Amino acid sequence: MEVLLLKGVRMDKELELLAKEARKYKSPEEFTKYRYSLPLYSVDTIRKMKQILQRKENERKLLKKIWKLKKLPEPTKWDKNLIQDFKLFKKANFTSINDFWNFVKKSKKLRGVEYAWDKNRWRPILEKRRIERGKHKGKFKVVFPDKKERIVDKIRNIGGLNMDRKNLLFLALFSGLVGYGWYIRNIWYHKEMTRRTMPPPISGVSDYSDLLTTGIGIGGRPRFGRPKTDEERKLTHHLRYGTTDLPPRGTGLLRRGLVY
């Protein structure tokens, strides 16, 4: 069984898994139809679920007696689902399917399940409100799925985001500052690496930015105009290949197929 450990309290996740399964359906009627193969009115309360389970148990005992079996027949998959969910609903103090459905919708909005510490155990809640004054200042007034209200000390969120607006605003500002810092750092890094890899300036050349995209023969243009000097060739070669060892003139043009 998959469990969570909250300050020494062992609590299973079966209720969260069942809520995740229930979100696949549009209504409680559809949920009970495909989950238990029963209409909603027959299992809409915990009392009716218990009566149906008792009736099905008596039917299996009768079949065992009629067929003279050594053990009771196995329940169907729908009966197994009903038995499992009945135990979960009873443990969470749900009184009806509607209570569970409200819990499902609330947990979907929270992207998680909120629990309150009540009577030495964690119980799922639908609503909460922090008390700001009086003898219970700092505590929470919560509403459980059975519509009962209590004042509790602790609230925990399982698998969701449990933040107020101030914390969310702080998180958004902090994330924005971190992103802007990385943006400034990348700009500085690019300029610094460009400065470190650039050879010392040479006479007659003031701008290196267009050396790689200009020159005689670049882009297949005719070789009109002034050829590059050896200093300009060394600079262009260093920008492209990281070295100033020049090959014979025309090697690059020949390699790019601009001359034959």
C-alpha cells in the first residue's frame, strides 16, 4: 500500500487515488454506474451501501450452502469496488456519495488534497478559514465533507499547491528576478567570451563584425575590389577557426567552390 508519512502519522493514499479515478466521470450517477454497476439512488448514502453489502454477503452464503462449496464464492469486481469504497468513505466520515463528490471537486480545484488534524488523525476538508482574533487566533476553522465545522491547529496539503496570495506573489517575483539575472549573465558572458577570443586590433580595421560576411568573393559575388591584407586574413581566420596560421591565398574560396 502506498503511504505518506506526516510527522509520524501513517496515512494511506487510497482516497486520493479514488478521487483521481472519480474525476474521469462527469457526474456521481455516471461514477456509481461504472464503478459499482448500480444506480445512484441505491448507494447514495453509507447506510444503503452497508445494506447492499450485507445482502450480497447473504447471497454468497446461500450459494455456498446450495452448491455445497468449501468457501464463499468470490465477489464480482463491482462488489469489490463497493467494499473498498465503503471502508474508505467510513474512514473519511463521508455520509453519502455527494459528500465524496464535493470532496472530489474541491480537491481538483486545489490540485491536491488538504487535510486537517482532528481527533488524532488527518481528515480531508472542503473549506478552511484562518482565525485572526480571539482565543483561537492563528488556528483554522474548517469544513469536513460531512458538513461539520471544527477548529483545528494543523493543516497539510497532499500533492498540491498550498500557498496564499502573498506567497504566490513572492514566488512569482523571485522567479522573475532569477530569470532576469540569468538573462543579464548570458549577455555579459557572450560579450566577455567575444572579447577574450578577439585578437588585438590592427591598423586600418575598426569593426570586426562584418569580416565573416564581407570580402572579395563572399557569397559567390565576383572578385572586384581590394583583396584582404594579411592582417585582415589572420583576423578572419582566427574568428572562424581559432588560429592565425594562414593557408595559401584562395584556399577558402576553392573549398567553398567559389573558384575553380
